[in-house]
Amino acid sequence: MQVKKVNPGLTEPKRKPSTGEDNMKIEWILCPFCGSKTRLKIRDDTVLENFPLYCPKCKHETLIAVRQLNLSIIQEPDAKTQSR
């Protein structure tokens, strides 16, 4: 039988008051090309428009839009060559 030693000077950790953010879903943004984690996290209420997402692993930069944890890639048309 194991006995837990309790430090009498410590009490239970204090909890933050419940706000509606306790059940907020948080996810990592994954790179659309290599699938690895980027340096960003998003929450349910995150809204991003024309955001330049950089992947430190594959060193690719992509414009994205995020609404309600749905990520979409913004495709920009290639530059047209100038005709004479």
C-alpha cells in the first residue's frame, strides 16, 4: 500500500471562475502542403482573412482564411506576362 505525502502548507490549486471559454475548442493550424504543425493555434471564435501562414518545416507561405475552425486556402492568380 502506497501512502501519499501531503504538504500541509499547500492547499488545492485555485481555479479560475467559469466563463464560457472553458469549453472552447482549440486546434493547431496544420500546413496545407506538408501537414506539420505551424506555430499558430486557433479557437472556435477565431476569424482570419487573407492571413499569410508560414510553415517552418517546409518554408512555404500560403494565404489562408479561417472561420469556425474551417481553414480555406486563398488561391491568387499568377502574374500575367506583359504582351507588346
